[in-house]
Amino acid sequence: MLCLPGLTRTAEDFDAVAKALASDTQAPRRVVSMDYRGRGQSDYDPDPANYNVAVESGDVLAVAKEAGIGRAILLGTSRGGIISMVLAATQPALLAGVILNDIGPALDMRGLVKIKGYISDPPPRQTWDDACAGLKALFGKVFPALTDAQWMEWTRRAFRQEGGGLVRTYDPRLGHVFDAVDPENPPPPIWDLFDKMAGVPLMLIHGALSDLLTVQGVADMQTRRPDLEVVTVADQGHAPLLEDQPTIARIAAFCARCDTAA
């Protein structure tokens, strides 16, 4: 399995599912998670224009080659799912299956505007409690069931200590990705890329409270792909955290189905 994070996210988001799949006594699976350029433990790119899907798709292929991965199940959260669709069009032989985590060809503009808002001008955070409170303020309505411990775990994945305060685990210049996002001119849907996954086992994990992928968007995907396996995660929005045992079990079962299909 090759795990591809969301726009500002890191490989750590996949820790729970990766450990579960890799330590399965019946069918242990190699799991590779990556940090895109400018995120997590990867260096910032000197040219922020390189923070785009085309360049990042090339980076994924370079990592796969270096890691000796000729065929994999892709687990893509948000932007990682878009990259998965691009790879289905450009490198179909790589794909043994695809799991899209709360992403589809058509997205709700409200969710895009929300992401633009908190990426483009993030407030400074000095303490872990302050950063945790900020995450709750942003996402509390769409993740109402998280415990205090879970919020702090999320916070420690989203920030790191640097100097006298905290910094986010991504290059602040990543906000330029949203310069062209305008409610009056929403990005066009990418159904042509979605259709490139025809014939590849496909699962969608959907946050029941997602403000980016709507219920209608899921229905449209099912119309296009009647064999699409949909897992709805209650009390979670964009994007499901992939930490609960029922979701992990469904992912493991889907992987087994991909093995059978292969």
C-alpha cells in the first residue's frame, strides 16, 4: 500500500492504518507513506510554484521507483486522492486498487473556501494548548466526537516545536495553491480522471459531516461506478482520520479483494 496525504498533511496521518496492515498476522502488508515536498520531514521547495499536482505526481512515481514498488494499492486522502486519479491516467500499471479518502471529481466550493481561509493566513500558535484550541475551533463542528486526547494527537501531527513557538508541518507558501480559488469561478470537475480508474478496484471513504465531498457527490460517483465500495464514517468530516477499527477493517478487507483481483 502506498499512502498519499492531504494537501497540508503528512505521512503520520496513516500511522494507525499502516501499523494495522503491516502487523496483520494472517496477511502482513508492506505500507509506504510519504511526505510531499514542503510537508512533514521533506524539504521546502525553493520555488513554491512546484507545489502542484503534476509535480507531486512525479514525486510519487520517483518514491515508488526508489522503494521498488511496481504495483500498489493507493490510499489517497484529499489531494492524495487527486494524485491517485492522475496516476490512473498516466501510470495505470502501478494501480492494484485505489482508496479515495473523502475526495471525488466534484467538490463543494464551501469546503474549498474553508481550506483556503485557514491555509492562506494561519494565526501564530505559541503553545500546544493554544494550537489544539485553534484546531477545535476550525474542525470541532465536523469532528464532534473526538476526545481531548485525540484532539491533542491531531495537534501534534499538525505542528512541530521550533524556536520559541510552534510552526505548522508545511511550507506556509503552500497557501498560493488557492490563489485562483474563487467562489464565482469554481474549479471544473475532473470526471475524465475519475473514469481512468475504470477496471481498478475502488473504495471511497466518506466523512458523514464532510464539507468538501457532498452526499450528492458520492451518489454521482456511484452512478458512474456502480461497483464503488463506499464506507461512511459517522461524526467525522473532511477528512476521516482512518484511526477507528471499523474503517481499518474495511480497508483491510478491500486490500484482500484487490489481492484476489490481481
